[in-house]
Amino acid sequence: MGKPLVSLRTAVILTLGTLAGTGAGILTYLGSRSAANTILAGEAAFAGAVFSFNTVIN
């Protein structure tokens, strides 16, 4: 078995970012019913969460 494609730390950070982005997207869609707003909110939440978790998780 070879070296893993991504480290465990990277997988955790990206998973948490995906969950945060999905949650923000769902809540935005329920509030505005706009696909464009939903995508923008989800992307912004994903980026912010990944940045934050990358800083916090060592």
C-alpha cells in the first residue's frame, strides 16, 4: 500500500469546510430561494471555514 493521496489533517479540514459550506447554503436557500445567493454563501462559508480550521488544527 502506497502513500495516501491526502493527509488525515487535510481530509478533516476539507470535510469540515464542506459541511460548513453546505449548511450555509441550505440556510441561505431556505431564506432567499435564490440559487445564486445560495452558491455564493456556500462558497464563502467553505473558504472561511477552511481558512479557520487550517489555522486552528495543528
